[in-house]
Amino acid sequence: MLNEQFISILRCPISGQKLKYKKTVKIANDYPNHNYVLVSEDDRYEYDVINSIPRFVPKSNYTDNFGMQWNYFRKTQLDSYSGYPISADRFWGATGWTPEMIKDKLVLDVGCGSGRFAEIALIAGAKVVALDYSSATDACLDNLRDYPNLFVVQGDIYQLPFAPSTFDFIYSLGVLQHTPNVKSAFFSLPNMLKKEGFLCVDYYWKRFITMMNLKYLVRPITTKINQKWLFKFLKFYVPVALPISSFLRKIPFIGKVLQRFILIVDYSGVYPLSKKQIQEWALLDTFDMLAPAYDNPQNFNEVKGWMTDANFENVEVLHVGHLVTRGKLKSIQISR
């Protein structure tokens, strides 16, 4: 059964009511230990608890590719697995927070994937609620189940299943650009923060160099291909394309330009990974580049305006790998 403290912050995403445990006679073939559901106070809405994860979403949705990739690459981007602080450097660099700030605080990870950033927050001593719309939640729980302060939810960013003003910190890294409506996804987050709580969100940066990426020419095709077939093709393509990419990069003056025409994410010379790891990361992120149903970069002024409109102070907009916005919610909130 779920932790009572965890249940206390959950809410029915439709009615907003508190939830209670109830035994079920449902049979989930893939999960023989599916014995409980969460039910709204008026007993109208019921949500499965499968593999100790409350499920507030349809079984299949627009993030199926993410569920597929994060369950296949469930450990690839974990620092504890790669041996390098790649995720930690990105997390602390993007958020601007410190381990001391989040220790013992309630932190919401929106779009947790397999838990690469949740692991960093947990190591710092935070109480982490890791949410994802996809079945990546199973990979996250499997990776981080030894942390007692981890709580995992499969939920919808547009209907977050939490009580308002619950969290001290919220972050969403590498996620919002893959939602159908990025602005609406962003504005679902501030209401979940306590007064003077902290938010950090990043996006693909909508600028000329970004929009010239070859992926935007081929995505209209790759997003319509069966994901399993696309993945099989990339497993063949990546080992062939990586040496070509590396060769082009070494050509003086024009190498990096030519490299952009090889449709692959190549971290050679960027991260201190082994050849095998470079290939694994390339396969993961090339699939991540071509498969998602949505890819919506945002511009600097717009995301800064969202933070201001949502009543944040000390707002910063900066480039840390992606376009990052971060700030602190004012103590006096403005109703929208």
C-alpha cells in the first residue's frame, strides 16, 4: 500500500477531492498484485494503483514513445550508472539550487522519465514526487526504489493530481516542449507551489540555429512511422552514422557545419563516456529527437513573460544547454 503522507497530497484530477484506498476485484493481467485503487470522496472517480504507482492517465497516450525509450534505456542517463555527473551538472546548473536548499523539502519532478534528475534530488535529501505521463514511471520506480523518500505518480501535467500549494520546489527539465500546448503546461505548475516556492523549467530554444536542425525536415515522416520500426532502424543506423559524424567534426572550419547534416546526436568529445556509452546515448537521444509526437521550441521573451504573469520574482532566463527559466513565487499571489 501507498505511504499515507503521499496519499494526503493526492487529489482527484477531475473533482479535486481527496482520495482514499479501496480494495478492488479488478484483474490486471500484467500485474497480478493489483489489489487496490484510489477513489474520490464521493466514490465517483476511481484510479488504479499498479506496481505501487497511482495511474491517472489512459494506458496508451501521446507519450508512448517515451515509455518505450525510458524502459529500454532505464539506466543510461543515471549518474550512478554512467559514472559521470552529467545529470547532476545539468540539474544544479539549470535550477541554480543547492543541496542544502532542497534537503528535507517536498520536490515535484514533472516528466521524470527514468529518474535521472530525481536521483540527484534524492541524493541531496529531498522528498521527491516523480511524475510522468508515460509508463517511464515504472523505470523510475525500479531504478530508485531504495530511496524511501521517493513517490511515483503516472499523471497528466494538464490535470495534476495534487493539492494546490503543496510543493516547495518544482522542476521540469527536457519535458514541456514535448507537450501539445506548452503555455498551458507551464501554467499548470505555479498553482502547485507553496508561496515563496521555487520553479525551474527548460525548453528547446526557438532561434534560427535551432529551427535549421535537419530533424524538423524529417520529423513529419518519422513521427508517423511505427515506433518499434523506427527504433529498429536506428539500432542499425546509429553505429554506421557515428563514425561519419566523428570524421566530419574533425574537418577544419566547416566540420561542425557538415556534422549537422548527419541526423544523429553525437556526444563524442562532449561527455567523457566510453565508446559503448556514446553509442547508447546516441541511440537514446536520436530516437528522442525523431519519435516524440510534439516538438515545440519557445522563444526567450515569451517564456520570461510567462514567469512574470505567473507572479514569480527574481526571474532568470538563461541558456544552460536549453533555454532555462527559473524564479521564486511571490508570497502574495495574483489569481488568474
